[in-house]
Amino acid sequence: MWKNYLKIAWRNLLKKKAYSFINIFGLGLGMTCCFLIFMYVQDELSVDSYHEKKDRIYRLTHGTLPSKDQPESAVANPFWVWHNAPVGPALKSYFPEIDKVVQFSGSSDILLTDGENAYQENGVFFMDSTAFDVFSWQVVKGDPKTALTAPYSMVMTESTAKRYFGNEDPIGKILKGSDSPGRSNAGDYRVTAVIEDIPANSHFKFNMLLSLSTFRLYWPEVFDSWGYVDFYTYFLVNENFNLASFKQKIPEFMAARQDNPLYTVNVEPMNDFYLRTDADRQPGDTGSLANIYVFSVIGIFILVIAIINFMNLSTARSMERAKEVGIRKSVGAERKHLIYQFLGESIIIVFLAMMVAVIFVAVSMPLMNSITGKELELGRFVNWQTIPSMIAILIVVGLLAGSYPAFVLSGFRPVQILKGISVANNSGISLRKGLVIFQFSLSIILIAGTIIVYTQMNHLLDKDMGFDKEQMLVLDYNYDEIVNNRSNTLKSELESNPAILSAAFSRSVPGGYFPNAGTTIEGPDGEMIQKDQAIFQVGIDFIDHFDMKLVAGRSYSREFPSDSTSALVVNEAAARQYGYANPADIVGKKFDQWGRAGEVIGVLKNFNFISLHRNIEPLTLPFEAYASRFLSLKIKPNNLQKTIAELEEVWKRIAPHRPFLYSFLDEDFNKQYQADFKFRKIFTVFSVLAILIASLGLFGLATYTAEIRTKEIGIRKVLGAEVSSIVTLLSKDFIKLVLVAIVLATPVTWFAMNKWLEGFAYKVEIGWWVYILAGMVALIVAMVTISSQAVRAALVNPVNSLKSD
């Protein structure tokens, strides 16, 4: 019996090759998209899952407390992942449920030399010796117990070790360091261990670890300072740990260490580090749970659209097989056997589609990795654990897609069928119409979503940020003391190049790292008020160089030598932070910041120095000419390569010990939107594929409709009907369905995309034109798809259509 089922199924596939191809290809493409999205989502959800003790790893976050007259909502960044150094040991001694504490200082760059070669190595952490007790980084050479104990110890990843030493054994090798945390030193770093490269799905990555004891040698005072925030504090708890109970003890723990509490702490489990944290100053990348939901929904949409195609063609062709059902039932076939037959055929098609999907997935993996920026591997997702799930999906999709012919057709009465009467015909037409409306509603949602995503991203790129970032070349020398000592010579020589329009030193540039600290400024009533805000330490030309606008007071000037020690410029948001509704009123007020005291001399118009995901925050710009890391150069756009080569020549003459590293500010600034650009790419690619799959199904239906109306078309042409009228006849019903889909999709799109836009402080308004454009695109796609078949049918010679009669 089953052999007979397979023969009939195979004959039906070969008999209608076009429909079989559309079903298998369309369903296979839908499965491919769904599986690729599943791989992406699974990779995002599995970040940090390689740590064996992940369920017992937590970290502290540092929160600024609002002042008495300041609501909590007014604090710009409620929590940072940054913390101070003494909180780690204090935590360990206070909470017995903590087994290990590991602290490390934020990711930084360090200048390393190996003979004549100099490298500015990025992705470097000064790490506690307990790191290997907490994290599951696999040591391939060296002893993890002692690898980070002694000063000047260095742990490398395998790829980094190979980059420096090739195939030689790196253990014991020496690299000379010329940078330390905040100071210069020429210590010899000894390689004590090599670990496997950090897995791609890790919430932070690095190339090297340096012992935290090295940091302590050159800056011991910060390990006793509760006010210096530059450390990440992670800890491993024992089996008796209770998070709720732990959080209840935190206020008591902090109160015992702060006479005048300025901040609090919070705790995050490792499972929240990547997707569920709002804390700022992350040691690595963070993901978006909202984006995961969006992509999951898109994956489901695409699979549903593909299944609808299958069901539509099945219902459309159902009447062709009605006589087959009648004949088989009249000769004794039972209904259950017919159900088995139709469901079996459906599962066979789904199986073939899944084989096509596996091929498509394997072929498209490089493209998927390019789009997502990930290192997805098919072997990670297709294994003995996932194969049962894939089989289950195959069966479910097969049963779902084959449900109509199986249960409806098998219930036909043979007498009615053989007389040409079909009670199921109208219901089949209604079902097809409903499915077409549904799948095009999903397609229109994706089209409108793509338009809105592109519009928002263009808004981010085109918005006036309040400063000039075009043609701005940034040289990074990582606080090098030699460069800072020669800064005037370097600046004057570079500015002598006619291609350089202006230059300025600074510790921070817009879109990059900046410190936060407390500043005391005289308030409107004469009282001294301390607030925390972002700080840009800048050279004297920084404000004019970036074409920032003043709304009150003046900028730093060489005509006022005291500016270097006793002047401060703030932005409008900072003026309002201290209670000045009119920013000009803060000019002339006293300030005290990081050992500098004097008067506020100017107020800058607010500018977006951080991503447009966030509102403009309070900012102070103290004049610190020799606390610099960057030299920004405004250059002419002509002959860029020639200009850069000339700059490198000057650099090698003045700072030959350090590599010439540069980047363009606009590109660096836009890196803040890297996750958004990735989202746009993925969203767009899969939206286009969803529309393609929907069009494929509509193409099949249009082809079938033209086939069953062949004789009608022939008669109309004999009676003088024009091609245009026949095309209209065949198209109008489908066009009506797409118009209904537009109406249904509009409110859903409006709600969903407004929720997505809530993640941006600066966002576009969704205009009515978006829905019209999305509807027009869907309508045009539908008309082209349908008309192609309608014109083909209309051009057939009516003699050929009617000769059988």
C-alpha cells in the first residue's frame, strides 16, 4: 500500500512539473530563510554559553544616585558596568556566598615593541589572576593558576601569539611595553600562557591579558579609591546564592562604605550581560532582544508565506483530483487511506523542499556571515540534538500544508464528484482568497518596515550633529608622552601642509570614549552643586576646529593665558543640569573639577557627541592641552592618499617609535550604528525574499487560473475580446485581494514600527506616504506577476484552446 502511495505521489509530481517546482522551490526557499534566521537568533541567545559556570557568574554595575531635587528619571545613565577597585575585595569579605572575585581595567591599547617593530595592540585588558577560576578560557600553554599573578605577565590568544611569533613557542618571549594604564613605562612583558581564541559568541573579546598587578605597580592609589571608576567587577557565587536576598543586602553594604552616598550598585547575572542590560560602559558588544524578536517574527512570516503558497496551490488543484477521489472511493478506498495518500504526498514535497533548503543554506552561509558579521557554521546547528527537531518541523509543515486536500477532498461523496458536482469548490476559493490576503499582508508589513528602517538610518546619517565631522582625519597615539611633549612641533609641521585646514588635540572625539566625573559649579543661589557629566579634555583649538557654536560667553583663547588652568566651557545641557534655565547665566560662575578651579567662560550649543539613540547629555570641556590621545586634522578632499602619505612622513620624523594610525571621524562616529546597519541589512534581505516567495505563489495561482479558464479565454477572443480586457479579467480578482491586504497591514505596521523606533532618541515620524509606497510596491509586484501569465494566456491562439471541443 505504501509503495502504491509513493508511486502515485511521484507520478503527480512529474505530471505537474511547474507546480511541483514552485511548491518545492518556494517552500525550500522559505525554509532556508527561516533556518538562517534561526541560526542567527540561536547564536545571539547563546552568547557566553561556553562558560561552564555561567549560571553562577554575576557582575556589579555602578549607579549614580539622583540628588534630593532631582528625580531618578533625570539621571542620564542610571548604571555603568564600570566600578571602582576597592569594591571587589570589600564584596568578597562581606558576602560569604561569593567564591571568587575577578576585576579588570577597561579595554585599552598598548604600544608593544619587538626589536625594530612597533605595534599599537588593541583589545587588551589588565586582568585579575582569578580570571581562569571564573571564566572558561581554555589554556593551551602555560599554567592558568600563575599566568596572571606576577607583574608584567602577559597572556595571549593563539591567533595573537601566531601574529607576533609565528610558529615559535611564545612562552617566555618578551615584548617591550611603552604604555601603562595612564602613564608611560618601558617594562618587559613576558608571555606566561596562551589560550584558545575567544569564541565569537562572547560578550567581550580580547587579544591579550596583562596582569592587574602591573596596573597596581604604577597606579597603586586607585586600589584604595572609592571615587575612581575604571574597573569591571565580576564574581562567582556558590550553590547557596540567592539573588533576591543578595540585592536586599546591597544598601547595607554600600552604607557601611559611604558617609555621603553618591552612588549605588546593582547586580546582573551572566545571562543578562549581552541582551538584557541597560548599563553603559560595556567591556564589549551588546545585543538587542527587540531585534531578536523582530527577526524571529520575520522568520515565522516567511515560513508561513511559503506554507500558504503550498496550501494555495493544493486547494487550487484540488478539483483536478476530485474525480480521482471519486473513482477510488467508488472502488472501495477508505477515507483514511485517502488522507494518508494526500498527507504522504505533502510530506514528500516538504522533504524534498527541506533537501533544497539544506543546499541553499550551505551555499548562502558566506553571504549570511557577511551580512550579520558573525561566524555561523552549519555544523553548530545541524547535529544529533537538532535533527529530531528538524524531522518534527518537516512532519508538522507537511501535515499543515497538506491538511486541505487530505481532509476535505477525502470527504467528498463519490456520486456528487462523478456527476460533476463539488460542494467544496466555493470553500476552496474562499480559503485561497483568505490565504492570499494574509500572505500579502505579511509582505506589505515587511515592505513598509524596510522603508521605515532605511528612512530612520538615513536620518541618523544626515542629521546635523552640531559639529563638523566631514573630512576629519584623526590620529591616535594613545596618550604617548613623547608625542604630547612634541605636540606643538607636530601640530605646526602638519599645519604647514597646504592640505591641512586646521588641527586640534583632545583626549576624546565625538562618538568615541570619554570619561565621566563629578564637577562642582556655583548654582543660581550661590551654593556649590556637584553633578556628574561627560568630560571632553580638549586643546585650545578644539572648539573652533570642530566648528562648534557658542550660545554664551567665549571659547578658549591664547589671549587669556589663565584659560589653561582656571577656565571651563560647558554645553547647554550642563548649564541646565546646574539649574540655569538661561544657559548664559552660568557664565562667570565658579567651578571645581579634577583639581582645577576657576570660572565658567562659555556655553556651547548642544551637539550630539554620542549616538542618536540617546538624548544629548551634560558635557564639560576642560582645557587640558597635555592630556591628549587624538590629533584631529581637517583636510582638503583632493588627493587624500597623497596627503596621508605626507602626514606619515612627518609622523615618522617626530614620533618614529610609534606606528602611524589614523581613521576618519565620520566613519568612526557611524560605527555606533553598526548594529543598526546590520539590522537594516538582515531586515531588507529577508523582506525581499519574503516578497519573492509570495510572488512565486501568486505566479503559480495566476498560472493555474489561466489554465482552467483557457476555453473561456478562447471563446472571448473568438467573440472579439481585446487582450487588455482578458488581462483585466484575469487580474482584477487578485488585485482586489492585494488592496484588502494593504488595508489590513497598515495598522499592524504602524504599531510594530513605532515600537522599534522607541529605541532612538531622535527618530523620524512615520508619514502616510510610507504605507502608500509599501502598498504600491506590493501592488506593482502582484500586477507584474499576474499580468505576465494573463498576457501569455490572452495571446494563445483560440483555435488551439477550442479545438478539443
